[in-house]
Amino acid sequence: MRTRILKADQEGRNYAIDEAAFLLSNGEVVAFPTETVYGLGCNALDNQAVEKVFNAKGRPSDNPLIVHIAKFEQIKLLVREIPDVAAKLAQMFWPGPLTLVFLSSGVAAKSVTAGLDTIAVRIPAHPIALDIISKSNLPIAAPSANRSGRPSPTEASHVLFDLDGRIPLIIDAGKTDLGLESTVLDLTSKIPVILRPGGVTIEKLKEVLGEVALDESVLTAVDFDQAVASPGMKHTHYAPRAEMIVVCGETAAIVRKIIHMAQGFLCDGNRVGILATKETASEYPESVYVLAPGSRFTPQIYAANLYAFLREFDVLGVDIILAEALSTQNEGLAIMNRILKAAGFRVVDAD
Ligand code: TXA
Ligand code: MG
């Protein structure tokens, strides 16, 4: 299959949206931008279309998809009931990077929910995504548009690198704003639980909900032989090709520890990458590859660049990545969750 790329710039916008909506309405898959990362969309009511998404990504079939809608009313088709708290959250944060998990009506294709009795839904805050969904007049199931186990795509070129020849169309609207996937919040338990931290922070959710729980798999390695709330959590994610180790502690101690560890890896003949920050990047020796997605004081910028930099480490061909831990406050929680998962929760203490 040949993969076409259509630019959704001023000139190409309407044509790109029409083409995407046409393919989606005809049981095909299309990659398109959202405000978080690029998604690989399909008709959420069509089991065969959903199978195409799982095949293109190489995604395990027990990992359910998020359904994207353009208007709140569309949710009624998908869920069994709308708790009061959902309407409130939707009013505050939709369109936006918040996915809500409801009891499912059972109308969505079986493979969307991977056999669970719950369903994840969000309204994305990207004009192109919204227009494509509206034009198709369908609920659109869309996981991130990467091959399973690779970092999520924040640019159309990342989608092409992973899925060239596997999907018919990529809509290119440049770099995505946020760079990390949406917050996934489970509303089916008594206290809402964050299954995956993202752009809508736990701090902001607590302002609205009071009590919010954080699933233990967000910051710690969990024994996945036990049943888990979000099956997606057990799969390795966001993984660069090199092995990664996260170094925790106070900033100066982290830098000292990483320099010391790097020396050891260099002596063994390894190419060493360091995932640093703007504040610390200049402190490392020239014999290592240092990438700094952003400052410790602007986690939004760091988040927006992280996945592109993990892909860059692949291109540089490093054997090992030593990553500086960041604060888990605000957007820092989502960043640390993705870094820890990329590292398979391999953590070293600096102090
Ligand atoms: O920002 C995003 O959410 C992006 C863009 C494209 O919208 N999408 C995305 O999809 O990140 P994906 O498939 O890469 O991640 C979906 C996550 C997985 O962790 C999955 O396990 C969880 O949502 N999920 C989906 N349905 C669920 C359900 N019924 N219960 C619990 N977790 C669910
Ligand atoms: Mg994903």
C-alpha cells in the first residue's frame, strides 16, 4: 500500500479533511493530528476497521482504544450512563487532553474496548481533528499513530517512519502542541483514578473533584500477573531502542552520578546518550551525546519535545541512555511516567 501525505495548511485544509473523512466513512484508517500526539483513526463502530488499526500498529489485542468525538452529545451512543461528575469535567476540560473512562453501552466495536465493559472517550482540542470527526459523522477510535512499543508521534514524519506502507493516508498539520498523550481518568470507581497522567494535571483535577487517586502503575513497576484497571499499562511503551536508566535525586547529585556512570559505559565501548535539561546540559563531557528537551522550570516545553528526542537517540545509535529524573509536580508527573516506562522502571539513586 502506498501511504499518501496531505498537508492541512491553508490551501490544502478542506481537501485533506474531505479525503480523511471519506476514507474513515469507508472503513479505512487515517493518521491525523490532535493537540497531544498524532492518532491513527478508524470508525469505532466497525470491527473490521478497528482490526486494521491493531494490525497497522502491531498492537496487542488486549489493549483498548480511546474513542474521539467532536460534540458532547455523541457520548450518549457510547456509554451506559453519564455520571454528574463527567458532565462537569467535560465542561471544564473538553475539548482537551482528558480521556474519561465510562461503563460502555456495548455499541462500539468489540475490539475497541478489548472485551472490557468500560469505554474511554475524549474530545480532542485540535481544529483539524474536530473537523475530520465532524465531517465523518462517526465516533473515531484512535490510538497514537506509532508502531506498538515506539514513542508516540508528535510530527507527521514520525508517523511515516513507523507506518509507511501500512496505512493509506497521513494528514500533516505540523508539530503537535502538547507532545504527551491525554490524561486517562477512570470514572467507574467511587474515587476517580488517574490511569495515565497527561496534559490535564492531577492538581487541576483535584480542584474540580476534591479526591483523585493515582494508579500505582503510574510511577512504580507493577506485577502484571494481577488484574489491572488499564490493560495498556502492562505493555512496554514509549521505548527508544537503547536501554535507559533513570537517575533520581537532587539535581547536582544526579549530574555527578550520571557522569560517573557514563564513564563506566564508555570504558566498556558503549555509545552513551544523556537525557538532560537546559540547566545541566553543558556539564557533561564531549564524549557523550547530550539531548535536553527543555528546562526544569518549563515542563510544558520539555513534554512537547520529549518523544522527538527519544527518536533522535535512536538515530544517533546510542547503546545506553542515562536520564535525569524531574519533579513530579504538574506536567512533571506525565513526563516522569513516560521516562520511567521508557526505562522499564530501571531507576538508580544519586544520593
Ligand atoms: O492523547 C491521546 O490520548 C492520544 C491521541 C491520539 O488522542 N491517544 C492515545 O491512545 O494515546 P493510546 O491507544 O496510545 O492510549 C490509550 C490508553 C491506553 O493506555 C489504554 O489502555 C487506555 O487508554 N484505555 C483505553 N480504553 C480504556 C478502558 N476502557 N479502560 C481503561 N483504560 C483504557
Ligand atoms: Mg500509544
